Amino acid sequence: MTYDECIQACLECMEACNHCYSACLQEQDVAMMAECIRLDRECADICGFAAQAMQRNSRFAKEICNVCAHVCQACGDECAKHEHDHCQRCAEICHHCANVCQDMAS
């Protein structure tokens, strides 16, 4: 596993979470989407931070990737509960990123 692969997964996940976040805000029952929206924001933020840490070759990159893996897993699990296409796509990308980050952290 190289930083490049993990950085790419994090950037793709950040983009998917930002899209899901925005799309969830347009749903009719926004209150029902609150946890999805919250986790989309947290996931996008940690993915961006993890990508930057790896780009800077931070000595904390593995620990940050470990936290990122946990947040991505939680976000993916939450998104998977919703039938919207944007949530299902986000769930798939989050789970992939969680796996890649976990491999990087190991």
C-alpha cells in the first residue's frame, strides 16, 4: 500500500461525502437525514485531513489514517441505511476508503 493509493481513496471519499451532504440537504425529510449529514461532514473533513497528512509525510499519518478508517466506516454504515442513490454510492466509497485507510494504518 502506498500513500498515493490511500490519498486517492481519501480524496474520492471526501468528494462523495460532500456530494451526499449537499444532496441530503435537498431531501424532503432533512431531519431524517441529520445523522447522515453530520457524518458526511465529519468524514469529508477527516478524509481531507488524512490526505494532507500523507502528502506532507506526517509522522502521524498512520494514526490519522486509523481514525479516518473508523469515521469512514461509520459514515458508510449510516449512508447504507438510506435508499437514495447518493447515499448508496457514498456508502460504497466510504467502505472502500475505510478498508484502504485501515491497510495504511496497519
